[in-house]
Amino acid sequence: MTVLRPEEKEILSSLRELGCAIEVANRRNYAQFLGSADARPSLVLMRNVSRNENLRMAQLFEHAGIAVINSAASILTCSGKDIQALAFARHDIRHPQTRLAFTFDDVSSFVAGLGGDVVIKPVNSSWGRGVVRIRTEEQFAAWRAGWESVDARGREFPVIVQQHIPKADHDLRAIVIGTEVVVVIRRDAIGLRTNTALGGVAKRVPIEPEVRSLCAEVVAMLGPGFYGIDLVRSTLDGEYFVLEVNANPEFARSAPAHDVDIAGLFASYTTSVLGIERELAGLGAPS
């Protein structure tokens, strides 16, 4: 990992309480873990804040025969909004209509094709950076001028052009551990953005059957793991839509609002996976 955030500190503490032997993996010991069979860990938790390094190291660990949470395949799917949108469509998971635009002309065409009320998102943005709602030609022109001023050659394309879902001033973040939704958090919006890192206010809400069902579809697509699934409910028909999935979810800021021991639950899940891996390797489950 690149940095120990509050989340990682809580996870490490919970694992130690369960008696796990832990070593923090980073560039100082990657070579050791991958090069020596005796030094290889039984399991690696992928919590690197660098998206590219997190994915690459998950792939390397897996190819070395080391189990990882989350899997490299799930990290790859969650690494970009473009890949996620295609995956949701392929697996018939309810998601706002989304188009992948590679040129400004594509964007203009998709804005019109999606009814003239869309949200444009960079495929690799986080914390709501670069997310813009477009409803008029003037807004599109302003967005294009701003984008061209920093990316005249369009090297930062593609972007996604997404149907705007009318909603109340909040969305939901469902935390999944393994295959189960352990808590759902309502995040009140600051403009378009509901991220708690940007000041969004969190509140625990009941786990509705439809939310649980949509999350189960996402887990069926990605495989068991540790995910933050963002959903929104349309004020037109009351249906929920999956917006995106985070394969390295933060949870410390929202903890006071829900009082669920996410780190402890994740640590327990980790030890259960570790036991399965040891049994498959013929070592027996840890005591």
C-alpha cells in the first residue's frame, strides 16, 4: 500500500485481535514476497490508494499463486467507469443509460440522444472530480471550452455520457463484505456530489430488499470481496439504479453515523478466506 489511512489502521488492528500475523506490503518488500516461496504470504489485502499499482500488484500476486482480496479481475472492472458501464449492461444490472464518448462530436450526439439532460464523467475520476451535469447547449459549449483549454488534443478521452436520474438530494452507499450487504449509508448531497470526503453527510438507513437484490447482482458479476456500491433512487418511478462500485472503499468518515464495525467484519471475512486457502493448500485451517 502507499499510505496507511484510518481504514487500513482499523483493519490491521482487527486482524491482530484475531491473532493474524501481518506485514504491510509495499515497494520495499514486493520483490521479497514474489521472489521467495518461503516469504510468500498466504493472503494479500489489496488496499493501495494508487489505482494502477493496486491492479498491477493484484495481478502479480495472483500469478505467483497468492490469494488476494479483492481479485485482480474485480479490481480491473472497478478501475474505470467505462468498464463498469459495459459490464453492467452485459450483465443486465440496472444502471443509468450510459454512452462511451471518444470525441467532442460523440459527446454532443449522446447528449441529444439521451434526452438533453445528462451527466458527463471522466472515466477514472474519484470524489466527484470533473462530474458535470449538462442540460442546455450553452452548458455543453462551456464544458467543451473548459475541457479543450486543458486537453486540446482530446488525450483524456474517453468520457462517459450518462442519463441523468432525477433523485432526491442524496444517494446510497452499500458496503458489501464477502457476499453480504453489512450496512447501507445515505449520503446527503453537496451539489451533484455526495462523497463524505467532500462534506456529504452520512446517515445509516435500513437495507431495502431491492437494494440487497441489486447488490447481489453486482457481487455475482464481480465475485465475493469488499465493495462500496453506490446507488440512487429515481423520483419518477422509485426504482434503484447502481451508479458505480468502489473496490477499495473508505469507511472511516461515515463510521460515527452507523456504528457498524466494518473493519472487524472485514477482518473476520479475511480469516474465513484464509482458512479456505490453507485447506486448499493442504495446510489445514488456522486454529
